[in-house]
Amino acid sequence: MTVWPVVGAVLPQAMGIALSPVPMICIVLVLMSSGPIRAGLSFFAGWAVALAIATGLVVMLTDVVAEDGSEGARDGVDLVKLAIGVLFAVLAVRYWRKRPRPGEPPPRPAIVDKITTLSGPALALTGAGAALANVKNLPLVIGAGTQIGGSPLTLGEQLTAAALFVLAASLTVLLPLLAVIIAGPRRSAPALASLEQWLLANLNTILVILLAVLSTVLIGQGLDLFR
């Protein structure tokens, strides 16, 4: 088995992390602050390092448990997927019920009004928190890590798959940063401002759709438990 089928299997989890609207709002606001490139690099470093450490630990722990290639280890991976899928279905219903009524202003995450005042180290910690201190992202990291660690790849190949997972999960933080580096803060500002407004206005809708899709995918994969 090569790395790519395993990477393909965890792409839904990676995209679930990448499409989280709150981290996208955070990186947009950081890139609109004074010193946007340095601030953006700090936020991205915290985000990527936290994801890499968490995913790597789950992969290595799962690899140790699954060393004997037992059927029980495979069932454990399916059970994790099924449990996370059910959790996301519950969260989708919760966010749908909490959606703003017509005419109500959309809720603003608390971090939105503070993030542009943070120092570099504080931004790195905020990036790490955005990656893992999240009711949705941490279960996705655990699900992807168990999938990779439970695969028949060597440990080196599993860590390569984990690195590719982290890269895919970081695209929506990395790409705006690269755009500002290439185009410059001034030219990027109008597009970033429009993106911020759209994300804030549609925060709950994005979360509901994302959680519903992820729930369907993970429950479908987890039903392999009953094979």
C-alpha cells in the first residue's frame, strides 16, 4: 500500500478543519493588521505546529496499538469515525437551532475583536488554540490520526501521510498569507475585507453545512464496523 490512498481517506477530515470559518476569520483579520506578514506567520506557525504535534502523537499511539494488525484495531478506527460522525450530527442540529433569526445581526466570535492587538507569541498561541481548542477540529485530528496510524504503512510513511494531512488542513490559513506576501498588504486589503464580512455573515450556515457533510461521510465510513 502507498501513502496516497491513506491521504485520500483522511482528506474529508483535513477539509473539515481547513474550512472552519473562525480560523479563516482570524487569519483574515491578522492579515489586515499592522505588520500583517509577521503576524500572519506567527498565527500560521502556531496553527501548523499544533496540528502536526497532535496528529503525529495520535498516529504513533495508534500504530503501537495496531502493531499486531488485529481486527480489533481496525474496529477501533471504525468506532472512532462512527462516534465522531454522530457527534457532528448533533452539533449540526445545535448550530442550526442557534442560527440568527431574520433581521438579527450574526454573532461575532469573541476573538475577533482582540486578535489584531496580540503580540507574535500570543498570535502563535491563538493559532494553536484555533487548531485544537475547537469542538470540531480535535475530533477530526483524532479521527485522521487513527486512520493513518491504523494503516499498514511503515511509521515513516504514516508520518509522511500525517504531514500531508496537516498541509491540506492548513490551506485556508496558508493561502491568504501567501497571497498577502505575493500581492502586498495594500492590494490584498479590499479582498480580505470582503471575505471577512462574508464569513461573519454566514458563520452559522457554513458550520451547519460543514458538520452535516462531515457527519454523513464519517458515519458512512464508520458503518464498516458492522461488516
